[in-house]
Amino acid sequence: MRWWLGWVAAFYVVWAILTFGFGYWGHVKENWPIAAAMALGSYVAGSTPMGGGTVGFPVLVLLFDMPPSLGRNFGLLIQSIGMTSATIFILCRRIPVEYGMLIRTIPSAAIGLVLGTFLVVPRVSDVAVKLIFACLWASFGVLTLLKNREMCDFHGRPVIPPVERNLLSIAVGLFGGITAALTGVGIDMLLYTLLVLLYRMDLKIAVPTSVMIMAAASLMGTALHVAIGDLSANVYHSWLAASPVVILGAPLGAYIVTLIPRIYTLYFVAVLCVFQFFWALWVTGPTPAQWLFVAVNLVIAMAGFRVLYSAGKRRAARG
């Protein structure tokens, strides 16, 4: 674990220099609520197929009424610390990962992030982003509530045919990259559901794989927005406040789920996903057209999950 401990020590040295050496301690104290929220968010990030931005986005956007672009940028920035910390922890503890899919998904995720940032984000309204986020994670929450016990019983790492693996990696990377460009999260959940529903892969392999793809996407997304120059002072101050928490919280989540049954954590997270959906609807107050938008998104997401689940059952039946 010396590599992970060295990473943590180096981070705290840099954080202390930035916070106290450059006079940002006052901003850190002002942003303690987001740091408190990310204590839960970082645990969720390390123990489930959901990035810390899944908590950070609704807290900033729905609770503090900040624009979705700020919630997205904060999610990418904070996950660059938390998910990277969890990734180093996973590598140090030699936790099994589906590297074949992971490595092939990263290049297309980079393309998806660029396409999403420059072609999709400018054409999507703030309300639409909120509703897309709410629908995506509500669908995942319902899926987990319905199939969690079954999915937690999956074991093993099935062999994925090379051509199939390459095509699916490209698809997940592109769609997941675009989703991350909109909300700061999503590619981790897409890769996870593919591995679990279609290939019935052990969650002890699928979840660490989802953590690592979100870490890679967050680093690429952060680098992209640094290059663009649209990281606001609010995002930076929130990041300074929350990063000392998430650098430990995400690896702690990755460790705790090796000690306790993962099923309870996933049930808890699923309830949060459904709760944020109704919270988002209450905050946004959708128009009739937006209600239709919500219904279409939910139907598409649930239909996609159902297709993957059915295909996985047929694959398992064939042996």
C-alpha cells in the first residue's frame, strides 16, 4: 500500500500549500456543506458503480440552485481526486478488474467527452440536463431495487468474444463520454450494467471496473475543461473543501464493501437514486412537454436495461 499512502501524503502537502499558502482557508470553511455531502458521495463512489458526482451534482444543482455546468465541472474535478484515489487503492490491493473492456473503453470515452462538450452541451438546456440526470439515475435505482439480490449472486468472469468486446467498448465509451460531458457521471453506470446484465459478471469485478473508468473519464474531462478555461472560482473553492474528504472516502468505500455484503449498500444507493428523481421534479416543476421528455427518457432507459438483462439470461442459458 505504499504507493497509495504516498499519493495521499503528496496530495495533503499540495492541498495545505494551496489552502493556507494562498489564503483559501476562508473559502474552504464557507463550503463545508459540500464537503459534508461528499463524505457520503465519496463512499458511494468507491463502493458502487456511481461516481461521487452522483451526490455532488444534485446537492449543488438542486439544493444550492447552481447551474448544471457547475455541478458537472465539480463532479469531474472531485472525482479526479476521489476516483483516482480509489483506483490506486484497487491496484495496490490487486482487486480483480475487467481490464479488457476497461482499456478499450477509455479512447472512445475521450472522443465522447469532446463530442459531448462541443456538440451536445451547447444544444441542451439546463432544465433538460437536470431531467436527464434524474431519469438516468432513477432508472438505475429501479433496476437495482428489482434485480439487486439476483445480481449480487452472480459469480465469475465470463469470456467476452473479442469482436463483441471491441464494439461494445466503443459504444459504451461514446455514449458514456457524452453523458459525462452533460452531467459529470454516467459512463461508470453504463459499463457496470453492461458487464452485470449482459455478462452476469461478479460485482466484485464489475464495480472496481466501473470505478476505474469513471476515474479515467474524470481526469480527461477535467483536463478538457482546464484547457477550455471554464472552471469557475466556485468550483475550485468547493473542490478545495471536499477533496480532503473524498481522497479517503472513496478508497474507504472500496474497502468496506469487501467486509460487509454489498447488497445493503446498493439498496441504500438505489433509494437515493429514486429520491433524487422526485426531488428534481419538485424543484424544476416540468411543463407538459418536459413531462413527455421525462417519460420518453425513462422508457428508453428501462427498455435498454431490459434488453441487456434478457440477452444476459439467454446467454447464461446457453452456457
